[in-house]
Amino acid sequence: MKLAIDLRKCARTGQCYYMHPELVRRGVDDWPEVVVSAPTAAQREAAEDAVDLCPQLAVVLDLTP
């Protein structure tokens, strides 16, 4: 499982890092930065929620091993 942000799509609304700071943080340039690129099974629900929260569909969770 891999969590990533497509910065080409990102509108910097901050939903990902406001709601899930354990996975994504606000970078010094105000762009989101993934803190945990390989979420654990315990973090999967939060990662899926971060994907669902993104209005631009920029947060991506790849479930392939």
C-alpha cells in the first residue's frame, strides 16, 4: 500500500493535512507532504479517508503490494 499526492492536481485546500496530520503534513511552501508513504493496516482507514476528502482527487492510495 502506498500513499501519494499528485501535486499537479492539488489545489492546496489542506483537507488532507488538517484531518490526517499523522499521514500528511503542511510543507514549508504550503504544499502537502506525505509523512507516511506506506501506511500500516491500522492506518488504512485514515489513508482512505484522506483520499475521499480531497476535492481535486490528488491524494492517491495504491493498494498493490
